Amino acid sequence: MEINQQPGSLVCVGIGMTLGSHLGPLSRSYIEQADVVFAAVSDGVVELWLQRMHDDVRSLQSHYREGKSRMQTYREMVQAMLAEVRLGKRVCGVFYGHPGVFAWAPHKAIQMAREEGYSAHMEPGVSAEDCLYADLGIDPGDCGCQHYEASQFMLYRRRVDPGAWLVLWQVGLAGDRSLRRFSTDAAYRQVLVDVLVRDYPREHEVIIYRAATLPIQPPRIERLPLERLPGALIEIADTVVVPPSQALIPDQEIRARLEQLDAQAVRP
């Protein structure tokens, strides 16, 4: 059933990872033309930068609190944005990186706004994944790339391919099931290592990676053996990248079938 368009709108944009470097012209125009801007960004410096583009920038970071469920925080963020949309305002939600990557609130806010008859959409941004490929020189089309949130990777049995890159996100929260903490300790990362050694040697080199957030700041690229990962300093913004530990294994049966098809295709 078609819903009549309501006054008020929502757009969620991404400002990328590095301050001032990744914001596209379309996303900038949405920020500048909005009636109100909500910001969930990496730090106060980025908020100050946004305030140079708009007079009414409201931080969503204040909804976070140690011991408070992150899901409750996300719901409060959604309601804060929708409250202004329902007043008929053009609302722009600004999120660091890509607004649809590891970001529940933008997806939910857009869904709810559309269900209520408001115009709502998302504009992409440069994500930490994009920066990772550039900084580490990885082409995901080379041998493939697997991406998992670290806690989910630990809690469910996944079919891991050691012939491809493995990227684990939010390792600083590895093993957290409470959604109330901002970090877990070495004991939790040891469990993650125990999961990984099912498929990788303990001495296999892994990379701790963090994208730069300021133009004068280099990315974090630290290489160490897998078995030393529990003792490393890992924060919520850090990602663990596991390079392939073995060569790709040819599938001779499929290759033979494809050769037969190739032969048939060239026959007159």
C-alpha cells in the first residue's frame, strides 16, 4: 500500500574515517541544507568541524554510558532523529565511516521513517574497510576476503578459508555478550585465539590495524604472531587482519567440467 509522503525527511550520511578527507560533495550538501544535524562521530574535533558547516549540530555520543546497554543507546539515537523528522524538519544524521557499516541506528531510523511515510535514505561514505585495503595493499579480488564481527565469529561456528584474507572487526570487544562494556581483556582475546588456531598456526603473523582519523596521523599497522594477540594493546577501533596461511587449492573436478564446456564452445 502506498503511503502519502509526509513533510519531514531523513538522510544518513558518512563522513569517512579521516577528518576532512573523505566527505563527498553530495553528503556535504545534505549537511549544509538540513534543518538539524545529528552527529555520531569519532571525537570532539570532528564535531567542531561539522559545526563550521551547520549551526545546529547535536551530538549523539552523549547517549553512550559505561554499563548501559548499547542497544538502548542505539534506540535513543533513532528516537532523537525521528522526533525532529516528525516535526516536519529535514534531518541529517552524520556517522563516521560508512553510515551502514557496523551501525544499527541509521538502518533502523531509515526503516522506521519510511514506514511512517517520510522520505529517508542513506548516502555511503569511506569506511574503515576501504582504508584497510589501501593502507595494507590488499586486493580482495586476489584470493578473497572474509569479514566477521569478532564476537559473532567466536559465538558461532563459521567455515573459515585459510586461503583467503580474514578480517575481524571490533576485536577490542571480543567475546562481550552483555552489550554494556566498551572493552574486554586478554582472557577474552585468548578465547578468540583458541578459535583461530583451529585453522591457523599459532605462529602465523597477524596484523592489528586502525585507520587514521586525522590527516597528520598515520594508520596503526602492527604485525605480531597470532599467539601473542591476547597480550597486545587492542582498543575498540582496532581491527585484526589474518593473512592467508595456505595457497588456494585447485578444484580439479570443476576445472575438468569447465574444460569440457570450453571445448564444446569452440566447436564449429
